[in-house]
Amino acid sequence: MREWCLRTRIAAQGRVLPVLRHQPEYRPAAAGKCRRAAAAEARRREQELEAERYVRPGQLSPRREVPGHIALPAYALDKHGRPRERDSARPKDAETIALMRVAGRAAAEILGVLGEAVRPGITTDDLDAIAHEECIKRGGYPSPLGYNGFPKSLCTSVNEVICHGIPDSTVLQDGDIVNCDVTIFLDGFHGDTNATFLVGDVDAESRRLVEVTRECLEHGIAAVRPGGTVRDIGRAIQAHAESNGFGVVRAFVGHGIGRSFHSDPQVYHYDNPSARTLLETGMTFTIEPMITIGDWRHEMWDDGWTAVTVDRSRTAQFEHMLVVTDDGAEILTRA
């Protein structure tokens, strides 16, 4: 393309007049290509900034040691952490329930200690260290450690992580939410509970998510009665969550518990017609709804444990371990 330098011409009247120069040829296709490239670059940068807000795997610390005087669950003696047997859903006797109250109270106490420790700047590995030491202090074994190969003593699930997050070097930031899932093996029985905590100044939508999730657990517990079914629990939870505009995760369930970490019955947190198991006085299990702001579907990280929402929307969870009584349910995980 030619370019013309600006010149001047002396007119007969003595005035200096600019000479109009040939302009570069306008090419619509080239201009459109530039605009599309700029828009693509803006989208890419926006996606990068969005991704920076998501949780990413951090660095794992070495496995924590358990003193020799601590009684181990059977799976801790297997190199792969596989349970050797699984309890049935049969009702427990009074002596067993008494021991489960002790384990449940210990788990609740540890959860309370963790809640006090949650703050901006602490790592999830720091929380794991606290949970580990608190279990040992009470004479118990941190049930997650080694279970089917899980490497830590606590599950920490931040923001879009639904459950089974592995504690690592991840630093909690102001505005995060984090679920701490505590289980202790004490005197031959597991006590299991969890809660979602606010980290610093949290936005209103996330605070409402956490509150509604807590209410969902309460609605699920209120649905427990002898002669009822597991389906009743899920129906009550789903109704409350969806009436508040939230979703219910389907893939992960509550479970029977006692000498085994996980056993029957499976407790669905949504209205599942196949959940026909009858509830009987003396049955023990957990209810632990996972509620989402957006899509309830999940994806798995490559670690095989960490589950996240497909749309990376935030999610919260609360859990209690309970026993069915003659007139409802008794929560076993109260401090």
C-alpha cells in the first residue's frame, strides 16, 4: 500500500493549504478479524481469572503418625486400607449405643475445636494436624486416615468441593467456606459429624446456602421415626432445599455406622423411590446433605477422592450421627 507524505502548496492568494492525501485502503475483513481476536483474548483472560477463584490441589505433607497405644480399626492394618467386614443395618443394643454416644461426643468436640481454628490464612493441612492431635488426645484413631487409601485424618472441602477434599497446602481466603468432616474411632466404634464454616467476611448468597443446608439436616432428622422409611428423609431434605432455590447432590449418601465406618442403610438426601428401607428403633446412621447453589451434578479430581460441582458453584454440607428412638431420633454427635 502506498503512503503519501504530508506536503503543502503555496496558493496564488498566498495562503497555505493542506493537500488532501491518499488514505490507506479500508479492509472490513481485516478489521473484523482484529475485533474477533481481541474478543477471544478477553474471553480467555476472563476464564483465567475465573479459574483462579477455583480450588486447586496443593502440596501434601507426610502422613501423620499414630502412637502405638491407640487402638486401630481393622482397615488400618491392611496396606490398602480395605475394610474386612461391613456391619448390617440391624438395630444396636443399649450397650453399643452408649459407646457410640461417647464416640459421637468426642467427634463433636473435635469439630468444635476446628470451627474455632478456621480463619483466613490457615491451611487445610493445619486443620488436619489439629484434628489428628485432638483424636489422639482423646485416645482415638482418626478414622479417615488410611481408609481405602485416604491419606489424611480429616476431610476439608472448600467452596465448590462437595466432599472428601484432601487437606494440603491450600490457604483459606477471606470469603471462603470450608466443610470439616470429622470421624473418630474410639473404644471400637466410629463417631462421625461435619459442618461448614464461614472464613472471614462471606457473601450473602454463600451465607444463605450454609444456613439452608443446616436447616436441610434438621428437616431430615425430623423425618426419622420408627416405621418410616429412608425415603422420608430424602423427601424432606429435597423439598426444603429446592423451595429455597438450591440443588441436592445425588451421588453421595449418608450411611449406617457403628463398628464399621460405613455400612447399611444408605441414606439418600433426595426423594428416591427405591429407598424403601424401614426405620427401626436402635438403627444408627448418618444424615449428611450436600446442597448446591447451582448444578447438583459432580465431577471427580484425578486424586479419586475430591468431588466438585460440574459448574463450580459453591456447596455446603452438615452431618449428624443418630439413633432411631421410639418417638423419633437422638443425635449422637452433640458436644
